[in-house]
Amino acid sequence: MEQNSTGSDTRWSVIAFTVLLTALAATSLYNYLLFHVITELVAVGIAIAVFTVAWNARTMRENSYLLVAGTGLLFVAAIGLIHTLAYDGMGIFAGYDANLPTQLWVASRYLLAGTFLAAPLLLRKNPAPRWVFAAFAGVTGALLLSIFAVPVFPDCFIEGSGLTPFKIISEYIIVALLALGAVAVYRLRDAFSPRVVNHLAAAIVVLMVSELAFTLYTDVYGLLNMVGHLLMVLAFGLIYVGFVETGIRQPYAVVFTGLKSSEERLRREKDRLGQYLDIAGALFVVIDRDGRVALINRRASEVLGCPADAAVGEPWIERFVPPAEGERCRGIFLELMQDETEPNEYVQTSVLTADGGERIIAWHNTVLRDDDGAVYGTLSSGEDITERQHAEEALGRANTKLNLLSGITRHDILNRITVARAYIEFAAEDSKDSVVQAHLERARAAVEEIRKQVEFSRDYQDMGVAAPAWQRPADLIRESAAELGLPPDVRVDLGDLEIYADPMVKKVFYNLIDNAVRHGGKVTEIRFSCAKSGQDLTIFCEDDGTGIPDGEKEAIFRKTYKRRYGHGLFLVSEILGITGMTIRETGVFGEGARFEVRVPGGGWREE
């Protein structure tokens, strides 16, 4: 509700100041002098309002920014009021031209910029209010004396020629001082509510733009002068919303900034932590040094079937762990508390539920330490894997049966193939007819193709059966080259690289080497190397053979590609894909093949 109210207040403030600025701009079209008087009086009124809030809160302030800024704005308003009365056309200060109001303007801007720079610097100093008031009164008096009594203040406007170099340079200096003030406020932003900081920073930025506009005008009644004054009103409006409106409606946001922000931060962090723990899909349990539950989130209480308030204080192992696993869990807990085991280790255990059932949980354990580094408890996040575990076990049993059936069937088919091949050979020996011989040759080729298909099904069946593991490509390549016993020189430059891959990944390197020798022409060298690409890694397999035609670079990985060559590269692609790796051919036809195996980040490491 407070946020909605704040948003509504902001919208009404925007509407009010939009109407005000529009009305002021319209007034300038009627009478510029009237426009100038109203704009200056609006700024003066806002400055006095800020001072009123600051001065009345001086005895209960928690930082000095509001006091310094409010007091400084009071004296800025005083010089601004004199500037308004001295403006060209008012006729109040006889014997002065447009230089006087311009001098007063520059003096007030220096004082304003100095205020916004001094306020953050004095934030933690807590100067006495009377000394702050006296300091600004002294500076203001000196500025007025330098303009009126002892006219040493440099000229700022010359009739007929416009702004003097001093005036223009001063505006740039004022802009620089304001920028420093904005930076100082940003560095100390934790001392204010976000609403105050945002409005204050926006006000200073608008003031900077306003001052830049005042470096360009040549006529005190000109358009740029009007734009500068409108921006000034907007800046003071932002100051009003940030300090006065917020200070009256939400006084803690301005007066007790540090205390309020600390309380709110603590409350937000506590609420956020509670929300995170409750909406998380994981189980969270904190166990103290006595083995009792110190904290438990909603998900954990749901799995256990025990309300969180009833679980807190209960001995975890005796109350929520099955007796058969009690000793094991007690040992794990003691090792964590004695700092004798590696934190963050995953442990799979069962928990008892309120209805007497058991759930399987995969726990991620870490220790909690006090300021001295001593362990005072454990934090465990867990995932309920009961259904997944049962499903995996059922799937494993089904796969075992299917593999058994597939193996028996494949064995029987290969036996029949052996018999068929024998009869084909017998028929070929008994017949000299060329037509018959041609038919028998086709039959022999068909049987051989069947044999290859059956053998491929055995390799394809084995993919994904075993869990992926870390393996060294260099060792697998050397083993494959030794098994093939082929003439080409196989060079390996992979260092201590390891990849996370299916146990069948050896067949990847075996097939790459075998494919190069069989189909690469006169290959004399095969090279394996690697290179990092961001978080990923690419393994290269290059040879000096004939290479792959451009039109076939993608087709070679398809199951249907030139079936007489078998399914080697299709099998390679499938094995790599199990752990997210990919392969492509990028070589130049006529210069050799170049296979690139891309290993995603997290799937490779170097010892």
C-alpha cells in the first residue's frame, strides 16, 4: 500500500509541475518580466520550505545532509530574491544595469553548488546547527558586500555584447561543482532512501543542464534565458518532492535515514530469505552442533509431513532418519562438524516421513561458521529423487532385459548369416554359370550388408548404457591407433586434456582414424590438437589425404550416407551428442579432411 501511495504521489507531483512549467512558459509569452518574477519566487519558496523541514528536524537528525542542504538553500533563496528585485526592468535598484542581476545570479549559483558539495562531505560530521547557519550567513554576506559595498565581484554581463568570459567560465565551474556533489551523494546513497537519492540526483543533473543554458544567451529576455529558468524550477521541484514532500509524508525517509534504512534492509533480507527458502523447490535444513533442527523450509516440512514449527528443535537423525542409515548419517554429520570432510559433497540418504514411509533425498551439505571460523552447524539442501530413483531402477531393469533379448537375437541372426554365407560359397563352387555367379555375388553382398547392420546395432545399443565419465582423449587415440596397426603417423598434441563423455567415446577416435585411412587416399599423417573458444574447447582431427567434397560435408554424418561405407561417422556423432558435444568437417577438398569436435564449457578440463 505504501508503494502504491508513493507511486500515486509521484504521478501527482509530475502532473502538478508539468502544469506549472506550462503555465510559466505561457506567462513568458505575455510578459517576460512577470515570468521571471514568478519563476524566481517559486524557487525561493521551495528553498524556504526545505530549510523549514531541515531546521525543525535539526535536533533529531541522524545525518547532517538535510541540515546543511536546507540552510544553504535558505541563503541561496535570499540572494535569489535580491536577484529577482534587481532584474532588468524592475526599476528597484536605481543606477544599475543588467550586470547586477547577472552578478547576483552567479553568486547564488556558486553558493548553491557549494551547498550540494559541502552537504555530503559533512554528512557524518554532525556540525552544530548554529555554526552551519553562521557559516552560510558569513559567505552570503561576503558575496553581497563584494557586489554592492566593495564592488570587486567581476562583471558578468555587458550591455550590447552579452555575457562576459567570467560569467561563462563560472557557469562551467558551477556545473563541475554540481557534478562533484552528485558523485558524492551517489557514493553515500546508503544514507538515504532510494526516493530521496533519485530525486536529488535528478535535481542536480537538471541544474547542470540549466547552468549550461545560461552560458549561451545574449539577451536577458531571450529564449535560452527562459529555458534556463524553467529547468531551474524543475530542479527545485525535484528537490521539493525529495525533501519536503517526502520529509512530511515519510519523515523516516529523510530524518532517520540510516536507522530506517538499516531496519528496512534487515527486514527485507529476512523476508527475502524466508521467501527464497519457502518457494525453493529444494529442501533446506539447518542442523546445530547438537544435531537438532534449527531451521527447515516449507518444502522440507512437506516432504517430511511435519510442520516446520514442530520439526525445529527435534534431533534430526533420531527423528527423521531410518534406523538402518542412522550410523552412516551420524558419521557424516560428525565429520562435517569436526571439519574433517570436504563440504559441498553430495550424499544420498533416506528420510522418514510422518506416515512411516521413506523418501530418497540427494543432499548437498556445507558447514556454517561463526566470526572466528569455528563450525557451529550444517546447512543441507536436498532434492527428493524418490520417483526418479525408482524410475531409473525400473528403466535399468527394462534395459537389461531388452539388451539380453537383443543380444540373443543378434547372436541367432549372425549364426544364420554364417550359414547363409557358407551355402553361397558352396553354390559358387558348384556352378560355373556366369549369370548364377553374378546372382551369388549380389547375395553375398546383401548378406555382408546385413552383417554390418547387425554389428552396428550392437554398438548403437551400448550407447548411453553406462554413465558418462572423465576420459583422456590422448590415451584413447593412442590405443585406437595401436589397435588399427595402420601405416600413417598419428600425432597427438592434447596435453593432459580430459573430456566428460560416454564410455564409448573411444570409438569416436577409432572411427576418425579408420575413416581417414580407408577413405582419405594416400594419408601419411593424422594430427590431433585442440584450442579454446570462450568457455568451449575444440578438438581437431586433421589428415593430409584427399578430404571431403563440399557437397558432402554434412551428409557424411547421416545414417543413410553411402551405406557401403558403414555407419562410422553417424555413430561418432551420436556418441558425442550424449554429453552435448558436436562434430563437423571443415577441411579443404584436395588438401585433407579436418574434423572439429566442439566440447561445451564444463565438459572439459586440464589437469
